[in-house]
Amino acid sequence: MPVQRFSRVEDMPPPAPLPPGPERAQRLRSLWAGWSRVLPPLDLRGVHLYRDLAEAARDREAAVARRCRRLAAERGSGGGTGP
């Protein structure tokens, strides 16, 4: 596939539109299913109250690290050391 470079975002051609009707829904379902297999959602469920944004960021980073360790264990990389 040839690579094109653009100096500005405005110079890029627009993406091809999705087809109308049921084929659009099927393509979107397929796209989201692929991403959920590659990168499952974080284990953050429910409503959480935080004192500040830093605490929320720490909680999210911990959830990302747990997901990294879980994926590494499931995929057999053996490392298990996440961010």
C-alpha cells in the first residue's frame, strides 16, 4: 500500500463513507468486536467519587496496569510487568 504524506490535516481526503442500511450496522459491530478482542474494557465499573483529578488518574492508571498484566498472562508472554 503506498504511503501518502500531508503537511496539514485539511489536505487529507475525507474517509470513505459507510454504506447505508444493515451493512453499516454489521461493519460497525465487526469493528467494535475486533477492538474488544484486542483491548478489553477496563475493570472500572459503577460510579466512583474522587477527591481530585489526580486520584482519578491514579485509579485509571492502576486499572490499565491490571489489564496489561491480565492480558500478558492470558497471551502467555510471561512478563506480567505492566506500567
